[in-house]
Amino acid sequence: MVLEFGLVGKRVLVTASSKGIGFAVAKAFLLNGSRVVISSSNGENVRRAVDSLASLGEVHGFTADLRSKNDIDGLIEYASSKLGGLDTLVYVAGSPSPGVFMEKTYEDWEEASRLLVLSATYTAKLVAQKMLSQGSGGSMIFLSSYVIKEPVPNLALSDVCRISVAGLVRTLARELGPWKIRVNGVMPGYIATQRVEQVLKDTAKRLNVSPQQALESLVKQIPLGYVGTPEELANVVLFLASSLSSYVTGAMIPVDGGLLNSVF
């Protein structure tokens, strides 16, 4: 049997995608013939990313801070206008600062909630409205983190706020399913990005070891024995956006090299 991904010509929005995981996801869609809009809160990063990806296919960039309602409004309208509609949303967001619970202030929690909770729900609503008006179904994939199943001590903001994505995925899967809009989530483990470097430095400082020692200790906990790549994560996102996952909705899939110990 020949496997057809069904991604050629698909209209895709990938948020927070000027680098790291989001960039790898955007690149993967372009390599599979999709038309893509990327975004970042940093305009220069958007321009560099678009320049880097332009040879692979149709890609457009928009500067948007996902903590800003007005910016999200502008991003969704821009993407829908540039692409002539939306078939797929891949929601990626930046990460709040590391730290334990008792170190965090009210302002820290407010900022994290705006970044990880409000932005995801509002983006989802606007994209759902576009997809419903098109009447041709669609797919949304939300990136969360493995920490929503097994909290990490020095990632308190993510431990608490990112779990909302799982609730959003299940809620939207049930509400939008009758219109053939599938909604799924991905829970990355440790993926080789600047965020993981930041976490390792914070862990090293707390344990009074070197970042390299912190990395070696981490890798020992991962059954596959290494930190994943953004491209490996992007492959799972492609699957969830493709026709190969046509009967998958409401799922939260870990991409963590076997790091999670829990069964469910």
C-alpha cells in the first residue's frame, strides 16, 4: 500500500515558528507541499525564517505576540487572507521561565496564563470559526509538554498552565468533530532547542553541577538514550495533520523517547 499524506496544497498556520520546534514543523510542511504562514513576536526573526524557508515553497511571515489579543486577531486574518483559508493550525507557544512554585509571583502566573492558556483558547476559537465557515473540515494540533503528566520540580509554570491544552484538545475534539475538524495534541519531552538548554542550565545551577553533567543525568532517564530533534517531533505533527490520522481526534501523544513512566 502506498501511503499518501494528503498535505500537498494544504493551508497551514504554525505559530511561534521562527526557530526551534515551530520552525522545524513549518519546514516539514513545506517539504510536503503545503502552503505555510509562520509567526513570531520578533519581526527580525520572522524575516530571517521566511528567507531561510522561501526556497522550499510558499511561505509567509507575520509578527505577532501570542499574549496580545489584537496580535492574534491580526495573525489569523492575515493567514486566512494570504492562504485563502485555513486547513491546519499548529499551535506552538514560547515557554515561561523555569523555577519552583514558591519562587513565582502573581505577575509570573498572570504572564504564563496569558501565554499558555488564553492565547491557545483564543487562537483555537478564531481558527475554528474560519474552518466552520469553510465547511471542509480541518485539523488543529496543539503542542503542550510531557510535564502535564509528570510535573518537573523546576518547571512550575509549565507544570500548571500547560495542562490546560489537554482540556482544550478534548473539549474541541468533541465539539468540532461533527464538522470533521480534528483536534489533537503533542507532548514533547526533551527536544534539542534553546528551551532545553535553558532548563539544563537552571537544573545545573540548582544541583551545583555543570550543564554537561545535567545533560548526562537527563539522558540516562530517557530509554532511547538521547535528546530528540525538532525534526523528529515535526514528523508526528505531520502525521496528525495528514490523512493517515483521519480517525484520530482528542489524542495527546507523547514524543519523549520513552521518558514518561505513567501508563495513561
